[in-house]
Amino acid sequence: MQPISLGTLEDLAKAHYGLAAHCLRCNRWHDFDIEELVARHGNRDIVLFKPRCTVCGERAEKQVRPPMPRFEGYPK
């Protein structure tokens, strides 16, 4: 098995990982569109990517999420 490197936004997109942010002040969650982030911010280092809440302006806590299978419905 090859190790997975998740150092940049582009690495997340290639590995099908997700990125979300949580604002502690507002208790608000936001799931980012990784492709849109790469288009907007390029291949930025995840550590240097510091999102802010669009409601209150506070820095949000990031959460990297592993790829999840799509729910195709319950088996018959």
C-alpha cells in the first residue's frame, strides 16, 4: 500500500477526502467543495488555509474527513 499524503488542498481532492469547518462561536458547520477550493486557492497547504465564519467572522476549526461511500438505498 502506498501512503496517502494530505498536505495540500489538491492532495485532499485527489484522495477524495472532504474538508469542513466549525465555528465555535456560532456553532455553525460548513462543508467545503474541495474542487472549488482548489480552483480558488490553488494548491495551498492545509495548515495555512484558515477559514473564517461567514456569519460572525471568527476563525473556524477545520476538519478533514475521509472518503465515504455513497448511500445507494437499502438492499431489497
